[in-house]
Amino acid sequence: MQLSKENLRKIFGLTHGQIWLIVLLDAGIFLLINFNLILLKATQGTVLADTAVQDSFAEQISKFTNSAYINLGTLIVFWAGVGLIAYSVIYSLYSVYNEARNEVVVEKEYVNRGEAKKRLKAPMVQAGLLAAIVVLGMLTLKFFYPIWLSLFATFVLTITSNPFMGMLSLVGAVFGSIINIYLFKILISWIVVLE
């Protein structure tokens, strides 16, 4: 199994769209997970930090979310999501079954593909790459992303008191997270190229 220069470019290269997608995904993850910390730091020392103002916000939100229409809408959205997921799983299983059945028909009736060893090489490499994605995902959730998130939290907390340390933490968090996402991109692109 030889990889051409074009395939290597597809695996390891990045288009402008992919670069922007990685950067936006990275920023979205950091902002979403650290939203409360950012909001707390931004409102520190303002009228919004007053407990009476915060209590009035909590009461208004509580009154809004206790509405029967909101509860019914939430229930509908939840079950629609469950149905969509169930439909997607069933459809993908059917597609895999249908594709396997068609492949068997083509294999038996139309193609003589040679040795079984050569036929199984690409699917085995793809299975190995899929296992690598799972391992990378587990390592990312267990070890890497807690490090990147703590560096980003250090940035948020120290940017006003120690700007150099804050910017250094931000660079470390963003750079580490982008490399982490890029590794996922490499593995997924490799699986796609082998198909």
C-alpha cells in the first residue's frame, strides 16, 4: 500500500477552511467550558457582581423557566433529538448491512481480487487507525484537555495582574489544543484516503 504525494498532502495538509474550522472549534471549546469563569472575571468589581442584582436575575430566570410552554418545548425537543439519534443509528446500520451485501455480490459474481491477504490489508489498517482515534480520544479527555483548560483558566485569572504569564498560558493552551485537534484530523483523513 503506497501513499502518493497527493494522498500525503490530503492526510497531513490543511486547507484554509480546515485551519479556520480548527481555530473556531478550539475557541468555542475554551469559551463554552470557561464561560462562567470569564463572566465572573468580567463582572468583578461592577454592579453586576452585587448579590442583590444576582438574586434578581436568578428570580427572573426561575420565573421564565417554570413556564408550562417552556417545559413542553423542552420535552418536545428532547424526544425529537432521541428520535433523530435512533433514526441515524438504524439508518447507518442498514447502510452498513446493505453495503456489505452489495460488496459480497460484486466479489462473488464480478471480481476476482486475488489473495485474501492483499484484500484485508487496507481494512485492517483502517481498523488500527480507528483504534488510534479511540485511544487519542480517551487520552485527550483524561489527560490533555484538562491541561489545556487549566492553562486557559490561568490566562483568564492572571491576564490583568500578570499579562506576560497570562499570554504565555493562552499560547500554551491554544497551541496544545490545536495540535490535539490536528492529530484527530490526520487520523480521520488517513482513514478516508484508504477507502
